[in-house]
Amino acid sequence: MLILKRKGLVIPSRGPRGGYSLARHPADISLSEVFIALEGSEPLVCCTNCPRDCPYSEYCTSRDLLEFLDEAMVTALSSVTLESMAKRQALKLEKS
């Protein structure tokens, strides 16, 4: 939670009923923000970001795919908000 606090995603409150609350409306917080706050902004595989670190990067058959997957993950996480996740979960609970 301290990481999320430092990144401005949650606000702490003190006292016997203390805890954390979201710093912004759930519709304004994307999963990519949470993911980057917790995991950093590094790609899935570091060689896609620093090809000079790998002697095979010029000939790597997986590199293009890994770059594509990294971009797709960021795009997907950016399109989902905490609010949309909560609504999806509520619908699932209603159906069960």
C-alpha cells in the first residue's frame, strides 16, 4: 500500500477506523496505472527494451512477438478501470 500511496493512487487515513481509500474516482484509475506502480514500466522481457544487452537480438525470432505482446498488455490494461472491474464483478455475483 505504501507504493500505491507514493504513486498517488491511495490516501491513508489514521485512527481506529483508518485504512486506505482511493485518491481518485475508480473510473479515473486504470489497471495500467496500478500495474506500473507495482511492477514498474519495464517490458515483459528486458531484451525488447535494451536489445544491445542480448547478442542475439538482431536474429531473435521471438523479439517481435514479445514487443507485440508487451504493447498489447499495456493497451489492454489501459482500457480497464477499477470501476469497470467492480461493475463486471457485481454482474457476475448477480448471476450466481
